[in-house]
Amino acid sequence: MAAALQPAPAMPLALQNISLKHLGTEIQNTMYNIRGNRQPQGTVHGPPRADSPLSGEPQRQEQPSPPEPSATGKDPADSPKPTAKSFLTTNLIQKAKCQNSFPLFAEGLSRNRTAQEKALALEQQVLELTKELKSQKELVRILHKALEAAQQEKRASCAYLAAAEDKDRLELVRHKVRQITELGRRVEALEQERESLVQAVSLRERQVQELQQHVQLLMDKNQAKQQVICMLSEKVTQDFVQPPQQPPVLPDAADRNFLSQQEKMEHLKDDMEAYRTQNHFLNSEIHQVTKIWRKVAEREKALLMKCAYLQAKNCQVESKYLTGLRRLQEAMGNEAHESSELLRELIQEALQWEASETSVDGVELSPISEYDEYGFLTVPSYEVEDLQLLAKIQALEVCSHHLLAHEAVERPLRERWAALGELTPSVELKQLLRAGVSREHRPRVWRWLIRLRVQHLQTPGRYQELLGRSQACRHPAARQIELDLNRTFPNNKHFTCPTSSFPDKLRRVLLAFSWQNPSIGYCQGLNRLAAIALLVLDEEESAFWCLVAIVETIMPPDYYSKTLIASQVDQRVLQDLLLEKLPKLMAHLGQHRVDLSFITFNWFLVVFADSLISSILLQVWDAFLYEGTKVVFRYALAIFKYNEEEILRLRDSLEIYQYLRFFTKTICNSRKLMVIAFHDMNPFPMKQLRQLRAAYRERLEAELRELEQFKAQYLETRASMAPVLPEGCTSEDEGEGEEEA
């Protein structure tokens, strides 16, 4: 309340010499005085005194404004005193008025001035007028700002006077205090900025001094060089003025020398013209040869594409032929002995065919090699003849799709990966990873993805430390690791060849991980995860950190624990998603009481390592290392969608189980599978996946607790019951007594 009884805030001290009531008149008088002083006069006027009036009218003294109602009883000494800011504004106005007049030509100018001097004087006068105009514009701008400030103060004073209660006035005062605080902050910020600018200016000055020193050094060098040039010039001039004494040359010898030189020049000119003509001819020939070479290269490319297309068609025809033989064999059975024998011979002959032969022109087609680029068998060896035929059909289909997709898909994708610079998380990178990484870029991309996952766990020398620990002390899981080494990828030459170094690398990686994560140690399936990492990265330490990234950061906790609880949860989540995405297929499997977890459990545990062919498997891993376990669910659903029609045609549970054992190996169109996984299975929100996992984990944990209770009750019951021997049986103690006797 005491703040509300204070007098109304005075007007800005910078404007105390200007009346708010007659502010417009004051500005008009000032501008009139400025224009009046610009009129040309006959004599030169000196600058007016500092005490001269602001305008031609008599100087008026402002009357003090009547006191405010709230200021009654206050001493005049309490009114605010003018500050340095108000004096600065007043001095600025007076200085501008003093500069209003400029020196003119005196009437007594000499009559003998030339026109050039008069023009120079006029140019000088124009410059002075321009400067004066700029100063007057600055004065007008200052006056405008003063007018705006006065209007704001007037509005604030009116609002203060119009306030009905002291509470409103107190709020106005608080508002002004807040404004003052804000202005103080701005002043502090400007002061800090000024200090930074001063520091920058001092730094610039030091740089300028260094540059000046450098310039001075260069000038000294230049001066020294100029002196050397002058000395050389003087020497050349002296040589021209006083040439050195030479032996006299006979006129006949000089003429002969000149003629010989002229003749040589003519010969050289003829040679140059001949070389120029020859060069022009050779250039035209090179141009023609280049055009022919380009046409031949384009034709060769077209022929290679046509050859690949024809080879793909040949693989498709051969695959259809083998499929027909297989279905004919299934349909005939053992009805006709002669026909079945002929059919068996045809199948044996088809299995011995080579995928490609050398043509008459000597053009070698791309054969189906025994192993792919990562060492996996392209045609798996089966003992059953039917499965051998199926494996050959699958290899032909893979070759056909590879040849057809090479020009249309793989080459543009390889060019996009080559054009991609530094790897950064982005939508474009996600799309490229889903489409697959080319073989030459895959190790670099995987190392970057692994580093993103384990950078908070990775420390220098950690892998070597774990290796040293595994050599110093035998881990309990070492025996199981040794047993699983020989079972790792029996269809890959890198793990079956006796001279290969991959088994030893895999052993060291698994032992190091068993010490890295003692809560897991070793679980069956980790050997295949580490083996895939070794095949791609070809470095033990990189493969080790890839295994750490999968087990400890990508997969949920307890995925590879003794209970495998998280793995069981994912199987139940997959059942729910299959019911949602593929209801027709699930109804068919439910009708025949087929439990898919027998097939899909291993998919999730080793991320399809034993299920898909290597080209599709590594494409799945490309996206899996970046996006996580959501990719595994997408591809599991896509695999069933890919083969849905084939499964629906099966009418027996045993036949369905037999088909599900190897049906993933029949998938050869990676692009189609990718489109199903990332487009046909949408929407696939991660929130839904988390909710399903949480719900099923809670249920599974409750079931496990209930099972533990049943087990405990059973053990208590057995412990409370006394052992009862049937009639005619003796106890072990009695038997031992009889033997001793």
C-alpha cells in the first residue's frame, strides 16, 4: 500500500526540456529553424552560441506541471533529478542546432577565381550539405524516439491516474519494476556483448599488427629485390653502351651462318606443318575408334544382359522340368514298374546335369557353384532322393532370381551404397538396410551398427583380457562349447575343412563371451550367432562384440538364460500376431493340431541362421542389427505368408510337419519376402509388441511359480511318507548284511 501512495512516475529525464502539451509545436519550430538556416546568405555565419534560442520565437519557459493528486504533501526535493542521460539528449539537440549553419562563400571573394576553383568549392559545399542532411535525419530519428517514449510515459501516467484503487496502482508500479529489471538484464547482456566485442577487437588488432609486420617484412624483401633489379639494369645498360670486345667476323662466314640458320628454320616449319596434319588425322581416327568401342561395349552389355536373361529362363525351365518329374513320381508311386524305372533314370540324369555349359561361341555362362560367397553349400546334400531333387530345384530357382535381379536391383543398390558417405542414422539408411547391403560394404556397415549398440560397453583391450582369463582358468561351459564346435554349420566349408582357422576363432570368441557374461555363460545357439558374425566380419574381436550386441542389447533379458523365459514369451506373441495377420492359415493349422513353436523357436533363438539361404539370411541380419527384434517377427510372419498357399494345400498333420522342416529353404525371392515383411505386414507398431510381451511374460511367470509350488508340495509329500517295501522284497541294508555274512 505504501508503494501505491507514491507520486506518479515522472516523464523521461531525456525529455524534461520538451513540453508534452506543445510537443508538436516544438518539433515544428525546430524543423523551421533548420530550414531557415539552410537559406543562402551573403555573409559567412559562424556557429551560434550555446545559449541561443531553439527557434526564431521568443524563448519560452515551461510552466511547471500541476502536482498530481497523489503527490500532495510531498516536498519538491523528492522529485527526480535530471540524470546524465537527459543532459546527453539536450546536448545532442543543441549540437545539432549548432551544426545547422555551414560556412558559405564570403561576399568579398576574389573576382579572379577560376571556374575550376569555384567547382571544387561547390563540390565541397555539396559534401558538407550531405553531411548536414544526414545529421538532421539523425536528429529527426532521435526526436521520433523521444516522442514515442513520451507517449508511452503519458499512457502509463494516465493509466496510473485512472486506477480506481490502490491495488491497481500497486500492480502498475510492479509492472514498471519488472520492466526496469528486464531493461537491467538487457543492459547486462549488452555489456557482456560489448566486452566480447572489445576482446574480439583486441584480437583483431593483434592480428593486424602481425600482418603489418609481415607486410613490412615483405616490403623489405621487395626493396632488396628492387635494388638487385636496379643493379642488374645498370649492368645491362652499361653492356649495351659499352659492348664487350669480340673477335671480328668475316662477312662471308656471317652470311653463310645466317643462311644455314634460315634454312634450318624453313625445314622446321615444314616438319611442324607435317606433324600438325598427321596429328589432325590421328585425332579423327581416335574419335572414330572411340565411337566404335562405345558401340561395341554397349552391344556387349546388351548381349550379357540377354545371356543372363536366357540363362535365368533356362534355370526356370529346368526347375519346372524337375518339379514335374517330382510330382509325377509322387503321383505314380509303385503302380507301373517299367514307368517308375524310366522316371527314376530321368531323375538321376537330371540330378547330374550341370547348370551351365560352354556354348559354341566360347561364352561361359555363370554356373551354379558348389559353394556361395560365404562358404555355404548351394545344393545341400540329402540322402533321400526326393529331397535331393527338391534341393536342385531350389538352387535353380535361386540362380534364376539372382540373374534376373542383378541388373534391375543389385547394381542400382550397389551404386547407392557406394555413393553413401559417412553413416548416420536416418530413414534413408533404414530403407537401404532393409533392401540389403552389398557384399563389399557389409563388413564396414556391420562394424558401424555394432559400435552403435555396444559403445557404452566396449573398452580397449577387453577382448584380450577375457582371452587371457579363459586361458588361465577353464570355464565350466568349455566342454559344451567343444561339443558344439563340430555341429556348427556342417554345410559350410569354413567350419568343416580340417585346415580352416574358423573353428579356432569361434572357440576363442565363445570362451571370451562366457567370461564376459557369467549369468549366461554359454547357451546352445550362440555358436551359430558368432559363426555368422565371423563369416561376415572375419575378425575375432568384431565377431565377439557382435555377439555381445545381440545377446545384451538387442534381445530382451533372459532370452538365453537357463529358463529361456523371454524366448518362450516371444513364441506366444508370435502366435497372437499370426492369428491377427494370417487367420486363414492359423485356422488350417489349428484344425490339424500343428504347434508352430516346434519350428519357430529355433528361428528366434539363432535369428534364422539354420533356416534361410545365406543371401536372404544376411539381408535379414542387415535390418535386424539396426532395428532390433521387431525384424525377426516381421520376417517370421512373411515366411508363412510367402508359403501360405502351399501349406493350405496340405491335408495331413504329418505332411505339414515334414513340409515345415525345410520349407524355408525353398524361399529364393528375397525382394518379394522383403516387401511382404515391411509392407504387407503393416501396421506393426512397436507399442503393440511391448504390450503383448509384458502380458505374456506375466502369465508365464505365474505359470512357472505355480509349477514350482506343485513341485515343492510333491517333495514335501514324498518326504513325509515312510518308505514301504512290497512283500517278498528286501531292503538294500538287508542285502548288504547278507553279503557280508
